[in-house]
Amino acid sequence: MAVVNETIQVSGIRCEKCVMRLAKTLEGAEGLEFANANLMGQVMLSYDDERTTRDALVEQMARGGFREQAFV
């Protein structure tokens, strides 16, 4: 098992309810070990890269209305 830890910046987090909605969106995700979000839109993820991918988790967040922000 190779655990990957990373932080992703997302849009769509404006309040504590948004943070809870994001947690609900990721609940039960295959291979996700830990997720935590803050009001600045930073989502800290820890996942088993043998069971899921970063793209799969980003897609699951997108289905909940949270979009990854690209840095320019």
C-alpha cells in the first residue's frame, strides 16, 4: 500500500456547511484514508494509490459541486 498525501485547492467552499457537504461527497470513497477541508478551499487528502487515483477523487468532488482550481 502506497499512501499519497496532497493538498488540492478547490472552489465552492464558502462556509462550514460547504465543508460538511464536501465531507459527505467524499464519504466512502474507495481508497480514501483521510480528507479534511478548510474555509480557504484547501482539501488535504490521504489515499491509497493502489485503490484510487487523484483524478477519481477530484471527479467525485466535482460531482458534489467542488471544482479543482488551476494555478497560473
